[in-house]
Amino acid sequence: MRHAVISEKPCAESILAMAQNEVGAFVERCVRERSLSRLVSDLNDALMSGTPNEQEKARKALQHMGFI
């Protein structure tokens, strides 16, 4: 499973590009690597204070991951 990253962090667009059946393994990997909290925090920051385009992508990414 290969995902686009920006600055070694998955971006909302790469999360949205994942097939739904890949999301669970991705979340598990983030938990193992202790990066899930930071990822969700970054997406939440974009959702709360990004541009309208960033807000929409962040919302969709969080929804795709099952968090909203």
C-alpha cells in the first residue's frame, strides 16, 4: 500500500485517494507508529481554520477514516 505524503505526513488528498478497504490498515499503521493523534489533529486544524477548500478536504478525510 503506497500513499502520497507531504513532509512525511499523509495529506487529506492521499487519505481520500485510499480505497475504503485500505483505510483500516492505514489507521492501524498510524496507531502502531503513534502518528494517528497528530494526523487527526492536523486534519482538525485544517477543518477549523483552513481555507474553504482545505476545510472540505479535511472533513472528507476524517469522514473517510470513520472519525465523523
